[in-house]
Amino acid sequence: MIVPTPVLVETTTGDGGRDAEVNRVLHVLERSAAALAAPNADTARLAGRLRHQAHTDDGIDALVAAEAARDGTATILITSDPDDLRRLLAEEPRVAVREV
């Protein structure tokens, strides 16, 4: 499982108490071989293409979508924002978007 680091922008506040639940989840994921992944230039460019094609200005969602689609393998993307991510991934049939 990969968690793109831009997700932290939308899920954390910088307040340890308020961020405790997110930090607990990330700690569990790290113990189960999950990784935080910072987007590289290729992933960022793919995000730009996906964002442009979907006619959206949400760069964070575009980076999440690009991370899921970047290597062309079958991927399940778990999100609380399925509509926007499905729009971004409309041309990426190997990525299945699932709502939590």
C-alpha cells in the first residue's frame, strides 16, 4: 500500500492531538510494509495531464490519481472522494476506485 505524501496536506493539521488518529493509521500502515511516497517529476507530470484532461484544479487529487496510475499495473485506490478520482482516472482502466 502506498500513501502519497500530498495526502498529508489534507489529513493533518500540525496539532499532535488532532492528528493522533491519522498518525496511528500511518504507523499501522508502515508496520505492514506500506510506504509514504513523495511524487517524483514523472508522477507530477502525469498528475498535470490527468488534471487537465479531467478539467479540474485539484492538484492533490491529481497527484493521488497519478500515483495509482503511474506504472500501469492493476491498482485499487481507496478514497473518501470517489467521484473526483474516478473523473481523473476515466482513461486509466487498470485503476479501480473504492469508497471508504
